[in-house]
Amino acid sequence: MSATVQLTKFQLQYNVLALHDLQYKRLYRPSAAAGDEVQAGAGALKVPKVITPIRSRLELLLSLLAQVVGRVVMEVELLLPLVRVGLMCLGVDSLQLLQAEAKAVCVAVFRAYPQQRTSVMDQVLAIITANSSSSGKQRPSRLFEASDAADRPLAIQMSAALLMEIVQASVQLPAVDAACEAITQGFRAAYGWSDYIWADLFGHLPAAKAAKNDGVADYKAVIDALLTDLLAVLMLPEWPAAPLLVRRFVKVLYSDKGLKHSDTAVKMASVDFTGQVAAKLCVEGVQADIEAPEVEHVLDAVKSAAEPSVLQGEEVAHDRLLHLLLLDYLAAVSGGHSNSSSSYSAAGSARQFWCCSILNDAIHPPRHATAPAVTREQLSAVLVEHRQLQDSRPPLLGSASVQLGLSRAQMVALVRHLNVFGPFGKGRATLTLIKWLVEAGSRQGPDPNPAQVRSKVFKCLGCIVDVDARVLRLPEVLAAVQAALEDDSISVREATLELVSKLITANPQLANEYHDVLRQASLDQSVSVRKRAIKSLWECCTCPGFTHASEALLTVLQRAGDQEESIRSLVTKICGSMWFASTSDFAGLSEGTTNKYSAGSTARSADLRAQELAKLCLMAYEADGKAIHVPLMPESPLLVTLKEILSSGSGSGSNAPTAAVKEQAAMWAGATEVAQALLGMVLRYQPEDDYTGKAGRFPHLLALHALCAADASVVAPAADPQRFVRCLAPYLAAASGQQGPGVSAADDAARRAAEELLCLTAVLAAALLHLGVMEQDVLQQMCTDLQVLINKYKFIQVVAAGCQTLCTVAQLYEPAELQIAQMATKCYTFALEALNQQQGITAPSPHKQLAPKVLFILGHLIRHGASTIDRAAEGNSSLRNCTECLELCVA
């Protein structure tokens, strides 16, 4: 046997490793390596064909050695070097079969020689980390060493499989005559070796940031790759050590080697690991809840099909039935009854580990359960029972196991049920991990974590929320999110907003709860935070059932004046698609409208878009206060946005892309449709149908005014350009008689009527200036109505607007010039009489009280129609020119 071991070692060194990898050729055949360094790429060499049969014989030889190691006493001084050389194969990707047999030898030596386990484990960990440093930035090679729930190949690292098998090989059922301590403490070896692995890897984790240097192992990458593989096989029956390793991993995380470490890089890595484990446990928890009815159905079927002797005439615990099913399943797999460490005994190793775990659970009940004192006889009886479970050849459930014929997917569901509702505490482990993350992301306490750690925390929480939306409703997470959005670090605020935005945009309930958070974030100092908040608010508006769309869109609209161009462009794009696109993802403004539409692009009528534009215009107007501020200022967000949407220079230039030109044309066509719909609503308005409450026609007229101020061409359709003026002009006559001498200017209804008139005059003036021509009859009637409006209305804003509109009409209607000059002369006469009376030149005049108003009218006529007044006064001594009027105003 000694010669066999030495021969195997020699062949591995000089004829396998040295001919498959350049670094080993330098080590074992240095004289022959010099000529290959230039030709070899990334450590690979051209292998002679003569080596293939040698490699096949070595694979067979290693397989036989793995089977006899535990049966024949060998010299440890020979076995340990063989193990070390065999482990070197793990770093050569082309030696997959040889790796599997070398792994089996390593596990067999670990099991057969307890005194050498520390040396074997140290060699394993050293080889794993050395392979990581030699692979550089490349991901660790993954081999098909496992099968998933659908019995498809599952790629994991050979090193991960080796570590799990070593942990599984570390425990065995004690002998029947073993001492009480050996029975009660036998399973602790698995805990101890799991802790040994993580203590070694985490102990070197601070050196991970130095991994950029050649020859330094990246321990973070080693841990990450190992953890990924453990989570991949977490619920598979053939790898029972994976849940144990993950549980011990979690224990190390919340220690001074992990989350409590003083090094920032270690903290960030630990936060990342915590998020990975928590997300995986969330996935498995959700899946376990889905599969719970199927598991109950399987258990009921087992109870019905099992032999009475198995059930022992009493109610059997669910966990016991699940364990029996699992042991029968593993026993049916090839090698399931084998205790050898050959490559075909993975199921046997797993079955033995399951038996040890079941025994440990029977001796040590859960912490919350009361454990009565156990005598020596009772321990022996329990041990004998579990040894019978392990050694039993017939199915433990008798013919029931065969009759049920459970699939692999069903067995994985049973294992998931055992783990999720057992070791991982029905979700308690997940909640604990989330609390650790929240704690790591908090600024509270004497020594808060750096900003990059806090930012990493919320990125990890985002991954967990992706899996289970309920996490975002946890009180701890809600409080952490609110605090993080006020963090002084931009990266933390960005990560937190991304966490919130990822889920609430598809969840109406969460969107309604978090919309205030997003509105506040839209005012953030960071451009990226503001931009993400605006996107999220719009995405919420596309979510059916979101009841705060009006407030959200108003917040979006108010960012039209943002200093950042990209944010302004985003606001323009959102508002353009919502108001002027015939299809949009927008779900509606009001709660009633929202529920009519489903998510996704939906055809939306012009009337609906007009109603939403009018409502949003009203909200934006009222948000600026109760005072009258019509006409809208050019810098108002509403006008800024509409001008940008309808701007002809944004995409209609000669060199503009065709798509941009088409989009611009579509926006303008949509605006024309909306303007036509708004006009129709003004004409059809009835007080009993007022969906805006007591706003009257004002929202529609305000929206028309905003459109005209942005681009007057939208109210001059090619089919009938004068239609808007003809339809709206009669409302001047109706409005001129509304305010009598008993109406107070402070009355809300009177103020709203004045606002309507201001919008009306603004629309008419803009339309007339754009048209340049109009039917004379319409203009004549407008002149009459505007003069009445100017003379009778008490709101000075309406008087000023009337003067401006009258002067605009005079540009298209020549008789209006004389009327304006006559009005100016009359105002001049009244004002002069009042001035003479004040100076004592003339007797008191009844027109004294009109002096302020006539001066106000005269000033606005001069401001908007100076040239009109001068033209009419030429050659007419009875009329005053602009110069005389100005002198009086100054006097």
C-alpha cells in the first residue's frame, strides 16, 4: 500500500500536474518548463496523448484508495502528501474526473484519521485560497457536481463540494456502548469544523483589499464563491451540511470578525454576505409557503399508506415522517447504504449525516421546548433506534415509500419544509438578518458605519425586497428608510430611494404609503436623487390603484424649473406623454379614473386628457396661493413645460432626426386635439356637471390659456382657424353684466369669475395676434363688450386685461382705433377735472371719485395702444394724443 501511495503521488506530480499546468511544470519539471513559457497561455499546456491512459489509471487508483483508506492502516506521513498533491488538481480545470477522485481520497482520510483532521483541513483551505489567487479576476471554475430540484445538472465548485463532504464526514453515530457524553456531544464535531472553516476564512478577510497584488488570495471572493454554492444546494437532500454551514456562517457574521469588525472593507463584505443569505432565505420561505399544501397532502398520503407498525399506533410527528421519507429516498439512490467515501457514496454520506442530525435533534430539543432529564438507558434506547434507521435495508416506511413514488421535486419541497420551519425558525432567521442590516445602516450610536457601508446596506435590502415585498412594511425597515432619506451622504440617499422605488411602482398600496417620501426626495440636493424620485413618482402614476396621482404629478411639474437639464427633459417627456400622446402608461388622476385603466400602454381619448390637463392646471394654480395671478407668468412651471413640449426648435430642425420630427409633430397634433376638447367642455359646461367642484369653467379656460401662451397655433386649427375666437368672444358679453354695483371684489365667486375673464381675454388676445385677421362682425361686437367690461368691472386685473385685448382688436379692426382714442380722451377729461378741482382751479366735480380708475384705464391704454391713440388723434383736435395723456398722468 505504501508503494501504491508513493506511485500515485509521483504520477500526479510529474505526469499529470506538470503536463497540464505551467506553474506545476515549473515546480516539478523546471528544466522542461523554460521552452513552454512563451507558447503557453494562462497556464494551459498542450498535453501529450500518451498521458491520457495514465490519467485514467490514476483516476481508478484514487477511487480504490478512497475505498480502502478506512479499512487498511497506512502511514500518515505518506497519506498527507498524497492528499496535498491530489488537492492541487482542484486548480486545473481540465482534470475534472481526477478532481472528483482526489476529493474522495481527501474525505476518506479526514474520516479515517481523526488525529490528522486539522492538518487535512488546513491543506484544504490553503489550496482553495491559493487557487483563488492564481485565477486572478476569473470566476472560480464550477463543475457539475450536484443536481437541482428538477434533477438537472447544477454547477458548483469542487472545493465547495469537498468542504460540505468533509463536514458530513466529521460525524458518525456513536457505538451502542458509547458513553453518555459521546452520544450527547457527538454532533458538535460538525459545528466545530464548520466554525473552523469560517474562522479561518474570515480571519484573513481584512487582507481581501490587498488582493490586487500578485500572489495575494482574495478571501472575499473565496467566501463569496463558497457561499453562493452553499445557497445553491441549501435545500437539496444530498447536501445536509449546507444548512449547517450557512447557520454557522450567520453566527460569524454578527461578530467582531464580520459586521462588528473595525475595518470598513470587512464590514462592506459582511453586509453583502448578510444580504445574500437573507434574500435566499426569503426566497425559500416564500416557496415553502407555496408548497405547504402539497407537503400536507404528501404527509396525509404517507399516513394512509404506511404500515401500522411504522406508525406505532399513535400520531406521528410531521418531522419524523418527513425524516423517514428522506432516509428512504436517499437509501434508494446508488450508494445510499454505503459508508465509504467513494465518488458514488454521496447519498450514503448524506444519509449518515441526516441520521446524526436527527439523533441530535431528539436529544437536544428546540430551546423553547422544555427538555426533561434523560437517563443513560433512555439515551441508549434513542441511539439504538437511530442506528436502526441508518442500517435498515428495507424501506423505513415499508411499501408506502414505493407506492407514493415521490419525485425529486417533491423531496426537495419536503427538505425545504424541514429546513424553513426547523433550523431557520419559520422566518425568524430572516428577520434577524434584516435587523442586523438595519442596525448596520443606522447613523445612530457612538460609532456609526461609514457612508459606503450604509449605502451597501440599503442596496442589500433592495435585493431582499425584490424577493419579498412584505419586508418593506416591517416597522424597522420603514424607520430605517425614513432616516436614510435624511442621511448626509448622497450615496445612501440614492440607495435608499432605489430600494423604495423598485417595489412601490408595482404595488399600489406601498405607493400610497410612500408617495410623501418620494415627493420629499424630489427636492433633494443631489441631481441623481431628484431624478430617481421623479421617475418613481411617474411610475407610481402608471400603477392602477394609486390614489395620489394628482399630488405626484404636481410635484413632477414643479421640477420644470430645475437647474439640471436632464431633469427638465424628464419632466417634459412625462407631461408630454400624459397630456398629448394618444397612448400612455398613465393610469389616471382621480381615484375613480385610476381604477378604470389597467397597467400598460392604454388608449386615452382627447376628452380624458383635456380633463386631466385642466385639473392639473387648477392644482398648480391654486398651489401658488389664493391671490389672482392670471395671466400666467412666463416662468411658471406649467408654461415652461408646455413651451418645451410644443417648442418647434426641440426636434423640427433641418438636421433633426426623423424620429424626433415625428415625435414633435405628434405632440403638436395631440395638443390641438386637447385644445379642441377643452373648447368643447367650455361650450358644454353646466354647473350641475362640474367635476372640479365650484371651479366653473375656470380649469378649462386656464388650460386653454396655458396652451395659447405656450403656442397659439394650437387654437387655430387648419380646418377653421377662427373657430376658437368666434366661440369664446360671446362670453365677454355674458361676463360684462355679471358684476353689478352690489358685488364685492372680495367675494370668492366674483374672484373666480374675474379669473375666468382673465383667461378668456388672454386666449382671445393670443389667438387674434396669431391669426392676424378676423371677421369684422365678431371684432365689432368684441369692441363693444370690452368697453363695457372696462367701464363696469371692479377687478383692476380684468380692467387691465380688457384694455390690452381692446388694443389687440384695434390692430385687426380699424374702427376700434377711434373708439380707443375717444375712450382715452374721455378718461383724460375726467382726470383733468379731478386735478383742477384738487388744485382749486375749478368747482367740485361729480367725476372726482372716478379719477383713480380713469387714470388706471388711461395708463393701460397708453401702455398697449400708444400708436393707436396717436394715429386717431392726427387731424382731430377733439382727441388727445399720447403725449398729452402722459403729461396728465405724470401731473
